[in-house]
Amino acid sequence: MTEDKSIVSAPFRPKLEAVRDEDPRDRGGNRQPLLIVNQLRKYFPIRGGIFNHRRGEVRAVDSVSFSVLKGETLGIVGESGCGKSTLARLLMHLIPCDTGEQIFDGEAVGELRGLSLRELRRNMQMVFQDSSSSLNPRLPVEQSIAYGPRVHGMARAEAKAVARDLLDKVGLRPELFGSRYPHELSGGQKQRINIARALALNPRMLILDEAVSALDKSVQAQVLNLLRYLKRHLNLTYVFISHDLSVVQYISDRVLVMYLGEVVEIGPVDAIYTAPKHPYTAALLRSRLNLNPAERLAEAPLSGDPPNPINPPSGCRFRTRCNFAEAVCADRSPALGEHTNRSAHRAACHMVHADSGHSLSGRAASVEGAHGQRN
Amino acid sequence: MTDVISTDAPALRHGLSAPDIKVRSYLQTVTHRLRHDPVTLFFLAVILIIALAAICAPWIAPFDPNKTGTLYRLKPIGFRGFILGTDELGRDMLSRLIYGARTSLVMGLTPVVLATVIGGTLGVTAGFHGGRVNMCIMRIVDVFYAFPSVLLAVAISGTMGGGIQNGLIALTLVFIPPLCRIAETTTTQVRSLDFVEAARASGASSASIIIHHVLANAAAPLFIYASSLISVAILLAAGLSFLGLGVEPPTADWGMMLSNLRQAIYVQPLVCALPGVAIFITSLSFNLVSDGLRQAMDVRA
């Protein structure tokens, strides 16, 4: 299959596509972002001691702001434990956030006169990483898919018809797979069911939390192409969370890089992958395995574990592992800046800000080049 | 390079179409497995026979179970129409065993059913809500756990006095803690799984999630454990009657019959052992049937 190869060599660039104008669910038009997230924060308390008091907190997601444009795929990458999944759960309101606001197509979520949680969940759905545990083992998959519409008041027969139609859309024959149980399906088939389940409420946005990470490469390619097909035909917008840089490059229009609960870089996929501005992004990209044996990595570009999110470093959180760290990095945390523009490429690093006081500040060249000079 | 976007779902289907296999529903799978399990079927038949005998006792018992006869005390098995002999008051053993099945089955099934409903509700509530609710319910349950079950049953029915009703209440109270704990544990496990999160993400209420997703997965272990408790309940009820705390004479009950006949163990050992044999067969049947059900109901095996 040619699709498989395209993932490896990745010469194919998806075009930035906008949502078709005729979508009746659209409110603000194409210029208005589908989702705006403002200063979202989630600290998990650490309790302990005899009286179960609050001893500290894990800063899982800290002041995260970004926007998702209509019809785009926003990839979110980062190391394990950097807060990607917490962010997904916060967006779905599966866990409450400490502070921050969320605006869905111009309407504030969960506020008076805004969009209710129930309405948000109609418009935004999620596909989980573990395809097995996200399906009820006691329900035939057809009923799992029909459950969402049933909850929202659809008649049983109608919900079943919706489920069968979706099974067909995700490439599984309804008459063959509809009455099966999850344990009778393969991982890829289960993930297709999960996608169908997420689509059952006819949402406008899908959050895919490591949706293909647990699948093997060929099945990954099938599911990724299915996602692209569905996006075009159902007018969807994706937030695609993954630690797999190649997959994110393949499917995303824009990419957001997270480190220790903060956004460190955001920009169009080409800009990020060819000229990363943040040293962390550059290191992440260099740590990708290369298919060319002549270009083997002698040692990992990023060594050690990320610092403890309970007690993150002062200033820039990446400075403890950064090759360019200076005094200013410990003093002040670098700002990311506004990024509503779809072609804007921003990084939270003192080196990209001209007046930050960093010796390499204001450099137009990517840090990839700077890295070479310094070594 | 081919255009990847042109890939559509129907094209993907070719690589994935599975061979046409017969798809069975859950109930069909369970019955199919049970039908091929002769041990479970046999003991299920034994339970049905005992239950049928208990229901039809007035018609099938050869004698009045409470009619005493001083001339026929402690006669051996097969003595003059007394198929299983007579007890210490000259009453027909077979008739008393058939009538005794009534009390034993009532004492075995009622407390288990009641405790499953009450304990299951408490456990699912505790497990699903977690936090403070969980702590309150489970700590109260733990208090009951601190006592050995037999001692607790004896203590409760001892304080409230004898009789079937008090015996049933005592047994129900004894069985609530373990059933509650099982319901709580399985619910806590199920609650943390992604499909519950996914159900919540689709906007479902807690009640709907519990009914459609939690109960279906938590009910199987609860049901299986409860069915194994039936034999324990019969034994405990027999024990209560043995101590004089359960059924009051002259009502026939296997436990009390065993208790009253034990003085005659050297006179008519076979006859004296009969109530014990009845208890043994019944509890063994319930145990093996519950084990067979557990195997048949495990869809993933």
C-alpha cells in the first residue's frame, strides 16, 4: 500500500483546509476559531499526612492558551507526562479546571448564557488511547455506538440506524460487526468502533488522545487515512494528541509543543518541522529515529527525565536540560505571545525575543543552527 | 505519489473483511456453554428436584411430618413403610426431610437475595461516588466485618430471639458486608475504565452510566459470589437451628433435626446422618452450579 510509505518518507503535505461554508452548525464563519482556550490551568493536589491535608500540587497544565481553527488538525506533541492527556480531559470537561476559559465557536462553555456542558459534548467528542478499555466489554459494539444518541433522546431504532451507518463509514460491515463484542475484534477494528462512537453525536470537533499510538504501523496508517477521510466528509476539526512526531507531522496542519504542562511552541507543521524555534522542539525532532543507517544517533539529544512537575524550575521550565540556558532563563519565564493567526509561529524562548537579554536573543535562524555553532 | 486523500472508507474495507462467522448473542453463548457442561446440568437438576419436592411437600410426603408415634421411635431405614426410618419421636424421616427442604431453601435463598440487593446497592453507590460517600459506607460495613460471620449471626438472632423471621434478618445482616465489598471493588475498577469516561463525555447522567455500563460489568462477580453464599446460608441457618435460635419445634428443619438426633447417633447412626446428608447435597449442588455459571458467564474466556 502506498499510504504506508507516505508515513515513512512523509513527502506529502496536507493542505490547510477550511470548513465548507455551508455547514448549518457554523455560527461565526470561517474566520472565527472553533475553539479558543484561554489560560487553562490544572494543579492536582497531593494529599498526605494524618489529616489528609494538601502538601503540594502537581502542575499538570499551567496557563495553556491556544486556539483551534475551523477545519484544521492541531497536533499536540510532547514527552510522556507533559500534560497532554490532562489537557484533553480538561477540554472535554471530564475533570474540572482550576482556572481558565474555553470558548467554542464564540460561546463561552459552562457559563450562564453560554454553551452548556451537554451542548459542548454534542459538539466535541473524544477518542481514547486504549481501544480495549474504552469499549464496554458487555455491550455489542453497535449498542456502544448507539449509546450517545440514546442518551440525547433519540429513539432506539433511529439510534441503531445511526450506529449502522457509522459502522459503514468507518469501514466495518454493519451486518458482520454490529452485534459483536469488543473482545472479538482486533485493536484496529476496536479503534474504528471508538471513532464511530465518538462520531455518533455528529460532533464538529474530535479530540484524539493518542488514538493510534497503541496500533501497529500498518493499522496506524489505515486509521490515520480513515481519519482524514472522515474529516473531509463530515466537516470535522481535530485536536490530535500524540508523542509520535511522524504521525503528528503526517496528519496535522498546525502543531503545538508542550513541555511540563506549558506550551513552548506553536506554529504551522512545516515551519515547526523544518525550522523549530524552541530548543526543546529541536531536540525532540533530532531524537526521532532515522531510517538512514548512516545517520545513526550516537547519543540521545535529550538526556535525563523532565524535572519534577511538583516543583518546576524557576523561569523557563526547560532550562535544566537546555544547551543555551543563561542567567535570564532562570529569572524570567519566556512569554509565548498571541497566536490566533493560522500562519503564526511562536516559541516561548528568550532566544526568539529580541529584547530578552539572552546573548543569542533575536536570532532569526533556527536553534538547530545555533546548536551546531555552540558545539 | 498517489493522493492519500482519495482513500475512502469502502476501499479500506477490502483488507479488513473477516470471514462470515455465526455471531452469537451473550445469552446464546451462555446457554450454549451450559448445555455442554454435564456436571453443572446434573447438579442444576438436583436443585430443581429438591425445590420441586419442597413445593409439593403436602402431596408427596408419605406421612404427616409432625405425627409422633411412641411405638416407632428410632427405627432403621426401610422399617415397615418408613422408607428412611423414624426419628426420636417416631416421626417419619422422609416426610420430615421433604418438609425440612422448605425451611432450608427459604433460609438459604431469602437472606442471599436480600443481602445482594441491599449490599449491591450500597457497594455500587460507594464505588461510583468514591471519596467521602465511599468512606462512610465502607467504614460502617467494616464494623460488621470485624466479627466472624457465624458469631455475628448467633449474636444477632440471640439478641432478637429465635424464630424464622429473626433468623432471616440475622443472616441478611451477616451477608451484606462481603457482598457490599465485592460490589464496591468491582465498581471502583469499572469506574476508572475509559468507557465510563467516554459515556460521561457523551453527556450521560450518573444513573444512566450506572445502569448501562457499571451494573452490567459489576453484576457478574456479585451474582456469582451470591450464588456461592446460598450454601453457606443453608449451613448457617442449620447452625442457628442447631443452637435453637432458628426454627422453633415442631417445624421440620434439617439443622434442628440434626441437632435433636445427635443424642441417638449410637442407636441409629444412618438415620441420624440423613439431615446432614441432605444439607451436604444441597450446598454442594449450589456450589457446583455457581461455579459452572461463573465459567459460562465469562464472555471473554
